[in-house]
Amino acid sequence: MTDALLPDDIVQLARRVVEENAAAGRKVALAESCTGGLVAAALTEIPGSSSVLDRSFVTYSNEAKQELLGVERDIIEAFGAVSVACVYAMARGALERSDADVAVAISGIAGPGGGSETKPVGTVVFARLEKGQDEPEAEDKLFADTGRSGVRRQATLCALELLLP
């Protein structure tokens, strides 16, 4: 048991992210929506994280995604904020607006409302983009029946995994 603000499994994974990226000489950036800064909070629990975390954008609203990350309104209107197209644009925006070597973006529907038949509550989409990479790695996951906190917790763990070198 640690005196950490966040659960041990999240802190342990964040420690790996900081240590392994520091060893690789890499900086990371985040573009968070449904996690609301939890991934950045996890990283900053770790001493020495300032050598790895360049910055994090918490872009909860569609307007914030557009203004802070340069996500085109057309992308959000055509595909929605919870889409591969949107998180790809979020990751690209975070990478272009930082000194990071890799960016991870997260957008999802934590619930309890906001879901639909095609995008139910628990749908979370991730993108990972490295400098010099043309296409991001993107995936969507369904964290069903875990409640709002459970969706955000699982999304935080998944995003941390994506930050490992």
C-alpha cells in the first residue's frame, strides 16, 4: 500500500511508463477527454515524471478539442467525438503542440447517459501516434457493466499501457 492518491495498479503501471520512457529518452503528451486528466494524474504521482510528461490536454468538450488540439469541426460532426477519426486528430494535435515523442488520445462515453445503439456507454476510443509516424495506432474498447468510475479506470489503465515504449 502506498500513500498515492490513485489505486496501486494504476500507480504501478504509471511508474513503469515513467521509468521505461525515461530510460528510452522519450517524452509523452496526452489528449484526454473521458478520463478528465486521470492519466496525467497517474503519471505525476511518480517522482521524476517531469522528465517524461511534456504536457496533457484535457479536452472534455468538443469546443476544447477544436480550439486546443485543432480537431476539425467536420470530423466531430461526421464521426462524433468518440471515433477513431477524432482521437487520431486529437493525438496529432497533441503531438504537434508539444515537445513529445509520442501522444496518446482518449475519448469515450463513461455514462450513465450519452450512449447509443452504435456507441453504448462504456465505449472508449484510443489513438497512439509517434513522431514521424504517418498513421496512428487506434483501437476502440467496450468497458461494459463497470459504471462510470469503472469505465474511466479501465480507460486510464489502457492509455497507460499505450504509453509504454
